Amino acid sequence: MIRRYGEALKAGQRYRRRVGVYAVCLRGGQILTTLQEAPTPEIQLPGGGIDPGEHPVAALHREVMEETGWRIAIGPRLGVYRRFTFMPEYDKWAEKVCLIHLARPTLRIGPPTEAGHHAVWMPVAEALEALTSEGDRAMLGVATRNHHVRHHPDVRSPCSR
């Protein structure tokens, strides 16, 4: 069973499954997030939906580049969660299945190419409070307690709540 975060299911509402891949991008004790302006400003882990026929790794590289302007090195999968939500940009109710990977930003190419997104670096402790999604906050918590992160060269010290 995949853990659910966020809103409760709405009785009678049909949801369409949407699988996406997201990254906890750590470097030097900070995390690279994305500020999505619309429809409501949100701080999120960079990532997004996997297009039909697209490999999840390719989707993660594409999405992080679009939303932050950074190239990344992808590490192990940290976990998976789901949430049920309305996606106004697609005018649909979705069961979002979110695959979360540890990643390391390697090269800034330029600004985000996706309109309405801004790359935001912040200390991990601040991100544990600022990330809009409860599931994103939980996965960052997993990353900061996870063996892979404690020994990750770009994380100076793990953060705990």
C-alpha cells in the first residue's frame, strides 16, 4: 500500500492516476526547490508527470531542468507517496503517485524554462517547513534521516525535526 498524504478522497469524485517523479536536490546543506506561482504560490520539490512512453529518469531530468534550470545527478529512490487533488492547470481530479529520488544539482544551465517557476535554494530546516505538500516534507525528512544522505558528500549535516 502506498502512503497517502493531503486531502481526503471526495465521495463520488472520479480520479485519474498520474505518475510523476520528483527530486530532493541537496548540495552543501541546502535544497533546491521550485516556487510555482499559479494558481497559488507553492514551494515544491522539482519534478512532474511522466509523459507516455517516457522513462522516469528522463522525465526527472527534463522536469528539474524545466522548473529550476539545473542539471542533476540522480541517486537512489527515497520513497513513493500518493495524494488526491484537483489539478487546475489540467482541469482534472488526479490521484498523483509521486516517486521521489535523491539527487545532486551538478550544473546550472540558466533560468527555469517553464513559465511561472523559479528556482529557490534554502536550508534544509527551512524547507521542512516551507514545502507546501505534506508528502514532499515527509520525503525530505526521510532523506535527512536516510543512510544515503548521511554519507552523501553534498550534505554537511543531516537535519532532524
